Amino acid sequence: MHEPEPKNIIFLEEVIQQKLRKEQELVFYEKKLQKLQVKLNSLRGEIKLTNLIIHLVSSEKELDVTKVPQELSAVEYLDKKIKE
């Protein structure tokens, strides 16, 4: 008796559908990554601001935040003044 050989046929339609699913998955994860990067940047800014506040309180420095130059953010200004 002759045993049937395994089928080694690759259907182009299956390969194309698999590729499309992977592309959709990639788009999904890229969007998730962008949202996470925004969240990470926000958290980093909050941590930096908190560290500046802690430093200001512990060193008892007084800085006038109303005098922040337009080209700097308040956090950058405070950070710069603390280091001076």
C-alpha cells in the first residue's frame, strides 16, 4: 500500500491574508506605542517638576515663576535657576 505524501502546497491567498493581518497588527501596536510614549513623556515631566519642587523646598530658595522667559518652560526655567 502506498502512503499519501504530505501536502506542501502554499496557497497565495493564505499568505496574502496573513500578511494583511500582520500589517493591521503592526498599525495597532504602533498606535499603542505612540500613546505610551506620550504618557512616558508626561510622567517624566511630572517627575522632573516634583524633583525641582523638592529641591526648592529643601534648599529654601525662592524663585519667581512669573519671570519665566518665553523660550523656556517653567520647569526648564526652574531647573536652570536652581543650578545657578
